[in-house]
Amino acid sequence: MPHFRLAALAACLVLSACSARAPRPAEPAARTVVLVSIDAFRADYLSNDATPHLARIAREGTHAAWMNPSYPSLTFPNHYTLATGLRPDHHGVIHNRMSDSGIGDFAVADRKAVDDTRWWGGEPIWVTAEKQGVRSASWAWPGSSAAIGGVRPSRWVAYDESVPPARRIDDVLSWLDAPQAQRPRLVAVYFEQLDKAGHDHGPESPQVRSTLRELDAVIGRLHDGLAARGMLDSTDLIVVSDHGMATVPPNHTISVEQMIAPSIATVVSDGQSIGVQPLPGFEREAETRLLGPHAQYDCYRREDLPARWHYGTNPRVPPIVCQMHEGWDALYPKKLATKPNVTRGSHGFDPALPSMRALFVARGPSFVPGATLPAFDNVDVYPLLARLLGIDAAPNDGDIAPLLPALREPASIGNAAPEH
């Protein structure tokens, strides 16, 4: 009997030692979300020929038929909508150029105004994340250089057009090389080059095709950089745009003074969504001259704007808004004088137009490979980001329901396709 007990004890000790030496199952790495914006990437630019790396991401993951921009279909309002899930009418960045009696004037080229936190309402995703202990980083995403609610991303770079796209991606990858305690789990990066090519030469131009190839190669650089680091299976990569681009033919630009004389009203914003502030005592005359349909535009009182635009309640929206018809611009006289009379491109037109449709593609452990989504509104991106990061969303206008068919069940997240 004693020999049996000794043998049993020895067996237990061996099993205990083996158990002690056996490695514990590795805990799944916390997912990283990389959000890329290619300004003015029209949804129909996506193709195997023109954008092979983006097409690969769409095949490996999910893409939408298109994404609907918010009104007005301009850069700053829509980038901040993507970040907050709020319509421009609710977050307050109602145009690329606007005025506020308590703050002054805002223009996207005015760095002081852009960094003034008073313009930025709502709570962008990087603030939501930082407040809940999730590190974030931004390469020039509009709004991220302002301390919104006193918070900026843990790492951020202000907009600098002199920095080439490849170097921006190298910065992003270097951030992801940081030790885990310092590594951001949310990274946002912005590219403006396609928007510039479209404005200068038109959406069907060789310059746009060349810029598409350049930026697609940069997306491939990011994809391959994640693969080389063994991060594809733990990173949700999302590529979006803010709006599309429409052709503006020669002789399709007018002066805002052809619409309303400066002795009657101040034109607060030019371009495609024209904000008009009648001078005191000239309100009725301004309405008589502007309200209703015109050959190149339609004008509305702000309270009578189409309901589908979700626009007009914010006090920064001027009393009269004129929407240019597709393919027409209305510019300040000084700006008009600098525009060559050639085919160009513009956005800011009715978001329902096919030319304004935006891009959405995504791949990663959270997304069903090969899924195609019907079109959805860009306010829905914010609740998606919050879900992917596992954080509580701030109040927003979005709805994650349209994206649920493209998301894996929580139990299956982590069983991603092998890296390529």
C-alpha cells in the first residue's frame, strides 16, 4: 500500500510539473482600428483596374454600394460627421466657411480658427476613446488639432500638405510599432491629394486617374505593413471618403454678386451651398430676389430647406441658403478671377446625386469577408467605430443597424482570414 501511494504521489507531481510548464492560452490582442479618409474618392472610382489594393480590401472584407454624405457635401462638415456621428446641423461645422456672431469667421485655411475649440460641437471618436482609456492618434483628420472638450488624441499631427502620402503611412506604422502600453488602438489618417486633382482638372481627368493609382499604392503599403507586423488579424482597416466629385464644364461658374448685390446682403459662404445674410432692412428685398428656382440654383429660407438634408436649425446657418445645380459654382469675385475657364471639378452639390456618393470599404477581424452593404448614411460610421473599439458611444445621429450584416458575431471575431 505505501508503494502504491508513493507511485500515485509521483504521478501527481509529474502531472503538476507538466501543468506548470504548459503555456497558458494567449489572450487575444485588443483590436486596433485604422480609419483612412481619401478626400473626394467618388464611390464609382473603386475598381480592380484603377484601385487594385482597395479592391483587394473590399474582397477580403466588406464594402458598401456607396455611402451617403451629409449636407452640405463638403470636406470639413463631413469629416467631422464621420468622427462624431452628428449631422453638420448638430455638431456646428455647417460649412467650410461660416460665421458666428459670438466667435467670428471660420475658413478651413485659417489655422487659428480651425484650432479654436468653440467651433467644434459634439464628441469626436478620439475624444470618446481617450475619455474611456483607449489611446488614439490622428494624422490631420479635420478637427483633431483642436482640444475638443480639453482633449486631443494621444498623438496627433496638424495638417501639412507638404508631407507626401507614403510618409504619412510610415508615420502611422511607426505609431503601431510602439510598445503596447503606448500604442494607439484608434488611428485616423487623412489624404487630400485626390480632392485637389479633382478640383483642378475634373473627376474624369488623367490627373485624377494618376492620383488614384498613387493613393491606392499607399493603401497597399499600409495593408502590407500591417501584414509584416502580424497585425492584419487584429486590425480593422476602414477606408472612407467624405463625398464625391462632379464635373464643372467651362463657363459654368458665376459670381455671387450676380445672385445678390452686396448692398442688399452679405454672402457668408460661396461655392455650391451659398449662405446669404440679408443686411438689416433688406430682408424682404433679398427674399424677393432669391427665393425659389433659378437657372443655375435654387434658394430657400433656412427653415424651408428639404427635410432630407437635415439642415437649417443651427444658428450658424444663414437665413437664406442657395443650392447650386450640379456642375455649377458661384464664387466671390476675387476667387472667380483666379479660376481658369477650363473643365474642373466641384462637390457640395445635393448629397443624393450619384456624383456625390462616398466610399466605404473595410476588412479585419470584425468584418464578414465578401459582404456587400446597401448604401447607408455617413453618420452611421461613428457608432460602428465605438462598437469596434468596445467603448460607449456619445450621443449621435447614427444607427449601426445598416452595418450589422457585415459584422461577425462577437464569438467569431478573431477567426479572421489568413494574412496575405
